[in-house]
Amino acid sequence: MPHSYYAAHLTTLRARYEEALEATGYDAVILPSGGQTYYHADDHAHPYHASAMAQQWLPFKLIPYLHILIRPQHKPVLFWPGQRDFWHVVHTVPEGEWQNGWDVQTVKDAGTALASASQGIGKVAWVGPDLPFTSQLTGVEMNPQSLIHHLNYQRACITHYEIDCLVEANKAGMQGHQAAKEAFLNGADEYEVYQAFLQGSRQLSIDEPYPGIVALNENAATLHYEQKSRTLPGESRTLLIDAGADYLGYASDITRTYTRENGLFGSLITAMDQLQQTLVQSATAGARFSDLHQQALKGIAIILQETGICTHSMEIQLEKRIPQVFFPHGLGHLLGLQVHDVGGHQQDPEGTLKPDPNAPFLRLTRSLQENMVITIEPGLYFIPMLLEKMIQDIPQHGCDLELIDTLKPYGGIRIEDNILVGRDTIRNLTREFSFD
Ligand code: GLY
Ligand code: MN
Ligand code: MN
């Protein structure tokens, strides 16, 4: 269970923060969990997600208005909001061994407590969302980029505790996917498939790490399709479901595509699944993620040629950028406390950013390192807008437009797993919970 590695995780975090503070010239940092925000002119709050920087430190889901003070050579301090309230649940400090590593203080007024705690300890940074009282914390520097770059860079390589959290997030996510697949095969509409996913993963929609994507038929061609239609289409051909689960603030991000038919679209799903698994095996330490993305484009070109969708060779397709018409997003991204976790373009702790000019949507351009967790999510879609653009912009595109017209009603395919990068091998956290 994640908690058994928590003490070691805390030791690692303390060492990393000490290094980052030293390198950037700060003596301490305050990490707020963040406050609630409200709809305009309303007393209802937006769904609350704690700031990832604070969540990483504690083995329970953070509540709003909690603060952490990190100072080298000192136990981390947790300022717990002391509430008196009969309108809402009053949260008490969770019990447990985690407290051994902390100085826990219950405070009525966080602003006053933090102003007093940050006096006389040198240069103090604040990393996280603003709160109404932060402007009154004199001498505290708000979100200094140099420190944030260091912390973001370090965060990409995760601890045993974090690996276990991601395993749990994948387990719950795959339980949801199994229920969703069954619902689809039983003839459910998008809304019902989504409800099945939530129930299978034992989540409320506000618990999800990102709003699940549940797309039937041509809706699968919208990459971030956000509707959940309550109407079943006349013929339910395809399900693309991209949905994950949360465990203690850590996210899984899983996509599966199913069809009821054995025709060409079914063969494309099989071919994409094989390509995805080949790419996954290449995601070991030292690999450049931009190269893996190129490998994915090559694999898609081969599939397009073998199925007669495009008559050109792989080389000519790459020259003409044909695979990008069918696969217009990146191969994957860092995954952890955030679904698209931070630092994917960052080449060093100082914050040198290097997006890939050939693949502007690629969220990860770093070379892979042991203990990074990434997604591998190649896709192949029939997107009318991009196909029209191809017809206009790419002379002799070589694509069989009539064949493509027969595939448009299926929307598209994406297959996405969460991969722990190892030195010579990988661990597929998602397929450990395969159900078919
Ligand atoms: N669920 C969003 C993504 O796969 O990146
Ligand atoms: Mn993803
Ligand atoms: Mn996804």
C-alpha cells in the first residue's frame, strides 16, 4: 500500500526541496492547498482541486485553506484550518503515522499564523494559488519562477510511494473501463457508459482527474469530446473512452476503443493496439520522446498504406505530413499529480524550454529517465476538418477518399496506457489490470 513508502517519500521530498531552495537562494517555501472559488455572483463554489505542489507532501486528499511550510533542517509544518461551522463538514486532522514526520498546528487564522511563522527566517517563497491575505505577507515572494522550474523538473521522477498511488489510480481506472465496456456492449448511450465508468471506478465526477471522454461513433473524432449524449444513435458502432481515476491526488489517464464489427475499422483497432504496445516497449530510460513520436508517425503511415487508406510509401507520407492528418496530437505526456504533468518541455532545472517545432502539440520533449511515468497514446482519427484541409493543401495526397468516407462514421481510435519508465524495461501500470 502507498502508505508503507510514505516516510521514504517524505525524506526524498525534503531533500529535493532543500536542494531547490539552496540552488535558487530561498530559505523556506509556503505551499498552500488553495482556496475555494465561486461562480460569478453566486454562493456555489467551483469544483475544488488542491494545488499539486502541496498535495504531493501528504498521504490524504487535501482540503482547502491548508498550508505547508518547508524549511531545510526543520520538520515540515502543516497549518491545519481550525473551523467552526455547522453548514459544512468540519475536517479534523487525519490520524496516522504520517504525523511522525510533521509539526501539525491547527490555526484559526492562516494569514496571521503564516505572517508570524515566516518572520526572521530569511527569504521566503510562496508556491501555489493566491489567497486574499497573501498580499499582506510582507517579504514573501509570490511564485518565483526559478524555484518553480527546479521543483517542476524534479517532480518528473517519482518515488515508490507515488508509483503505488499511480498503481491504485490505474486499478480503479481499469475497473471503471471494464464496467464502461460492458455497458457499451449492452447498448448503453454515452451518458450511461459514463455512469458505468464512474460506478466501476467508485468515483463522483468531481473526483475524476479530468472530465472523462465518452464518445460513440463519429464523436470519437473530436479529440476532447465533452458531451455525454443521453440519446442512443440508431447504430452504435464505436466507443472511444478516455477516462481515469484519482488516488490521493494522483491520476490515471486511460483510453480504450471498441467496435462491434470485424471489418476494416476492427482491423485498424488491432493494428493500433499492436503499434501502441511496440511503442510502449521502446519507452525506456535514455529514449528521446520526440523520437518515439516520430516512430509513432512511421507506424501510422505503415498502417495507412497496408490498409489502402493511403497508397504512398511511409517515406513519402512522412514528407507530405499525411500521418499528422490522422494523428494530430502528441504521443503522450508526463503523468502524476496532474494529468498533463508539469515540466514536459523543460530540459534542465533552470527552466530551458524546448518544444518540438515539428510536433507543436507534443507535451513531452525530454529524454526519458528512470521512474518517470508517461502516457503512450497513439491515435488514428477520421476528422472531417483535417481531411478537408488535406484535400486543399496537399497535392497528390494519395488517400482513398471513398474508403475514408466509409470510416468516418466510426470516428477514430486512441489507445492509451500509463507507463513507468525503467532503465532497460518498462512497467505498464495499466495493463497490469487488463480485463480482456
Ligand atoms: N485525457 C487527456 C489526454 O489523454 O491527454
Ligand atoms: Mn493522455
Ligand atoms: Mn487520456
